[in-house]
Amino acid sequence: MFVREITARGVLSKSKVFDYVVNPYVGCQHGCAYCYARFMKRFTGHSQPWGEFVDVKVNAPDLLRRQVAKARRGRVWVSGVCDPYQPLENKYRLTRRCLEILVQHHWEVTVQTKSPLVLRDIDLLRGAPGVEVGFTITTADENMRKLFEPKAPPIEERLKALDELHRAGIRTFAMIAPLLPGAEGLPLRLNGKVDYVLVDRMNYHYADWLYRKHGWESALNDDFFYAKAKELATVLTGQGIECQILF
């Protein structure tokens, strides 16, 4: 893993998903095969493959403190193109320090991760108004997870973390994106652990070979994924869990 400490020019950026986004790191140690953030390599100049480099914005908290003092308050996504709780966060604690600033200034925050390391910061998240934590979970099949997310935490660890956060009174959600074979097993395992679920209906065609292997021969047709997403949404809403189909 190539790790480089850098001095960033800014850390609070406008977002098309929420009002703002904060990325304390450039790159992600999880290196998931389907990650849309791979496009970042066009701008970073790294020769290493995606998942094998991380730039650490060591001045991110100082920048954020100055930026929130001037910016109009809004909801902040932590993070958009990296996992804010990737393993390096254990050492650098940039995400925690940024969260401290956002909470102190009463900004709303949406944390999205795959790591139970977020539990370390439950003291900050519990009771903070407008804060929610979501876990990306693409399948209930651990073997499938290992194919696409070999460096990310196991599914069971994510579910346990969601459960602990939810029981602590923190608003929680699951993001099923992308939709992988085995996702049909998620509704039962999410029951009682989340306030809502987001499901991505799109097929990005990075895994057509795998879909065929697992009996999803119609996966080349985007309508197939929409039907799968609707099936999941029907089961989830039947369990009393709010569900939204995306894209």
C-alpha cells in the first residue's frame, strides 16, 4: 500500500448527492472491484492500481474548521469517494476530527462506510441532531462479497455494527449498491437494524460473467435489475422498513 501525506487546498466541497461532501482521504484501501471512485485516478497521477494507494489529507480538520465558519450550513456526506473508516483512519483519526467539528457546529451529517470502525465514534454520533450512519452492503453471500470486496469487512461485521448503532438511537440505513447475487437474503438480516434502505437498480455491466454463472442470464437487460430491486423493496416494506429505489 502506497501511503502519502499531503496538504490539501480544501476539504468541504459542494456535492450533487447532499449539500456538501468531505473526503479526508484520496483513494481507498478497500479497493472494491466495482467502485465508481476509480475515476479519481485520472486526476491523482498515481501509477498504482486503485485500492493500492491512499493520500492522507493531514490538514483536513484545520481546513474544515475554517470552511464551516464561512459556509452556509447544510448536510455533509462523509465520504463520497473514499471510505472514511478505511484502516488508515485507525492511525490518522481524520474522520473523527472532522466529525467533531461538524457536530460542534450543528451541521447535519450522513456517514457512509463499510467498516465497523465507525463504532469507535459512537460517542460523537449518539445524540447529535441530524446525524445518520449508513453501511454499503451489496449481498448476503459472504463468498460473493469476497469476490468483489476482498479487502472490505465481512458482511456479518457490518450488520452487527448497524445493529449497535441503531440500538444506540442513531438513525441508520443500508445501501444495497451495486445489487449482487445473494442480495435477496438481506431483508431478513437488516430487519430491526435500519431505519431505511436504498437499492440501486442499475447494472453497470462489470460483472455480467458472474451474473450468468449464478443464473442471472437476463442481467444484461436493465429491466432485470429493476425487477430485482422492486422485489427487494416489496419485502423490505412488508417488514416495515422504508425503501427507496435509486437511479
